[in-house]
Amino acid sequence: MSYRLPLIPYLRLKFLMRSEKDAVLPITKASMLRGAFGHAFRRTVCVMARDQSCESCMLKKQCAYTKIFETFVEGEPPPFLNGLKTSPRPFIIDACDLKAEYAAGDLLEFDVTLLGRACELHPYVIFAFALAAERGFARKRYSFQLERVDWHDKSWKLLYDGQKQCLCHTAIPTIGLKNSPLPSPLCLKFLTPTRLKVDNKLTMEFTFRVLVFKMLRRILELAYFHVPDARPDWNFHELLVKADEIKIAKNKLYWDDWQRYSNRQKSKLDMGGFFGEIVLEGDLEPFNDVLRMSEVVHVGKGTVFGLGKMRLESLSNPPVVPPGTGPGQAL
């Protein structure tokens, strides 16, 4: 059988900000960064009154802010999307280093992955983060200075020079995936809390079929809303049947509870999920693109905050990881 997965262009950016004074930030910083980024982005591009809601705005279809933060579901939605008001957000903030205390001059480093047409808006994204850093993070508004932004194209390259406040290159999104076959057995490592719901309950007990369904749904929804020329194929039942043949030979998952503070709800929210790894055995060729694309877009709930990050690793030829570079590298 052959199932064609729509390609989602993506752009990986690495932000480096320098603290202007001693600062204490949350251990899990993605929520803080998303909130500051969103407020700065809207102030940057919105030409309407402050009390104008995005949902009723006459410019919402042309607005850069709604394309990234509030893409509304209009007309007849595709399968699995009934009841949703907005689409999945086409960006991921990866800021899971767990560092909290920053002395003056220390660097705050995090990655942002833009997906689909959001890639074209990367100058807005960079400007909004620079503005957010200048205004300050966390409740005490600790100010930072955006020093540089790198983008990944086979290697990391300078994209934005903070001192000159200018773009140094034209960032070109990555389109396509590695086409080398995945080995079996294959190890899937979950590097940040992963939140999968089955029967409306969070769980770390699942079949490969359930995992593939979650991956497919996320990829197809992103493509439907954020890749204008995509033609998602929602008829993937045969692929799910094929997934029943894949065995989870080992399950070394464990649960860890995380929390984030929501400015909108003025409270702490549970963001716990599972870490660890599973080992897959069987013919993985039909799932090559699904698994590799999920390395880029993550899987499960809370992906905007960097949750659901996974890596594929061969058990026969484990990657050599230099000291201090972190766990796992993509095949």
C-alpha cells in the first residue's frame, strides 16, 4: 500500500538573548515566551482598536497575527475537526533547559520552529521576540537583548544580527524529508513531556496504531490550515490497519508532572506527560514519512510549548553524541 503524506515546509530558528540584569525566570519558559511573543506580535501588526476581537475583525483573513495565533475554522471543517474554533498553531517553542537563574550578561537560548506559511512571516516573529525581550519577561519584567537569531540549513547560519538590527540572509524553509528507510528495531525517544489522550484521558499505555493516528491527525491538520497548496488525504484507514502489525517490543516510559502559569486563566496548569522510549519492531517502511515528520512537528497536546518532542534512533548503530549536546539525534 502507498499513502502520500502532504509535505509541510518548516524553518528552525535559534534565538540567543542576553540578560541585561540578574533575572529569575520560570524553569519551564515556553509558556512565558509564548505569552510575551503573542502580545508583542499583536502590538506589532494590529491596526485595529485594542478592544477589537480577532474573531469579528474584518481583516482577520489577511492578518499576520491570526495566521500564526488564531487561524479560525470557517465553513465545513475536515474530518476530526468538528467543534474546533481555531486551528493548531503553526509554531513550536522549544525552551526546556530548566535553567531559572540568570546573572547579568547570561544567555537565554531557545528554538522556534515555524511551520507552513508561518515560515514566510519569520521577520515578524523575530521582531516580535526582540520587542518582547526589551519589554521584559516574567512578572518582574526582566529585560533581555536579542543578540542573534540563527536558522538551520544543514548547519546553523546567522540570520539576524541584533547589534545591526538587520537580517543577514534570506531564510529558506526546509521542504521534504529524509527518504532512507527506517531500521527495525527502531527506538523512539520522547524528550519532553508527551501528552496523548485516549478516550479523553491522558495515558502512556497505547498501541502503535494509536500513536500513528495522533501523528497523522496533527500533520494533516497543520497541512490543511497552514500549507495553502496541500491536499491532505484523510482516508488513512489502511495505514492504521498496517500499524497493527508493528510491535512495541519495549516500553520504558515514565510520567513526570510539569506545570505552566497561564496569564489568561491566572492560574497554574498541569502539563505533565511521559518521557522515555519505546522500541518498535516490524516493517516500518509505510510509516517512514509519518515518523520523520513527527520529529519536526512533535506529537500530542501542548506542542506549542515544546511538548511531545521525539527522536528516532537506530539500535544497531546508536548515534555518537558529544558531551553536553543533549540526548538523541535524528537519524
